Amino acid sequence: MTADGPFRYRIRFAKSAPLRFIGHLDLHRTWERTLRRAGARLAYSEGYNPRPRLNLGLALPLGCTSQGDLLDAILEASWESEDLCQELHKAAPPGLIVEAVWPVPPGTPPLQREVSACEYQVDLETAAAPAELQEAVQRLLDVLNRLVESGNTVVVIEHNLDVIRNADYVIALGPEGGDGGGEIV
């Protein structure tokens, strides 16, 4: 990198319901178009088939919405963070919500190496039949077990007894909070 460019910016964004069925590669292309519409000159890779230098933090499963997702964009020109955020907000399609933009200092590791954890929230419909609810809970337990088996630490805040029975540790939080508000059971 030279003193006059390229410049790396980290963008925190949310993907809401209108974009929940957009896959990872389509989201990448959506960001490419959004940055162009905002007037940001993208930096491209070198070689026979140049690609925009964009890096998404994590690939979301299809059908999921997100909050606090991250994107690194390498741009040819420097921007004020607030100006870039405003222009991206105006250029973004429905369902893509730009939350914040900030410059990334030179020498910072790639985004994929910096993301060390993520949090998933799964909402189950309470109006479902008991058998359907039990099946959904079992699917959730299967996913959580796969995450643990692959070396991840999983923290779940839950009230379902089947999920609680499968936990290695249960932390009971009482209504008084503070020092008297919790213990490992």
C-alpha cells in the first residue's frame, strides 16, 4: 500500500428480511454495486480476471437475517467515515442497513482472521404443535452439538428444558442480580 492508496474501510451492516434469501456470493455482488452507486472507487485485484477487493466477515446461511455483520472494502480514494456511511446508506438496497464505517489501520490482519466469535439467535414459533416444537428443538440441539464437536464454545440462553438438560453447565440467574444473582448449577 502506498501513502495515497488503496484505503481499507470496515463496514458494519445488517441484513434484514428483504435480503434474507440473498446468498453469500450475491451479497458480495450487492455490496459491489452499492459501493459503486455511492461513488466509492473500488480497488481491484491484479491478474487476468480482476475482482473488487471486498471481504465479508462470515458467510450466513441462506434465509437468515443478521445484525453487526462486517465487510472490509479496499478503495482507491480516501473518504471521511461519516461521508462514506451516509453515501452507502443512500445507495443501499432495501434490507441492507449500513450501521457504521471506519478506516482500518495498515497492518491489521484480514477480517476473516479477526472474527473470533459470532452469536446466533433462533426464534421458534410458540404457536407450533408440540411435536413440531420438539422436532425444532432437536434440530437446534444437533446444530449446537456439531458446533461444539468442531471446537467452538457455545453459550445458549434458553428456557426449554430439553436444551437445558443437554448443557454441560447451567448458570441460574436470579431476579436479584449482582453478587446474589447467579450460580453454576
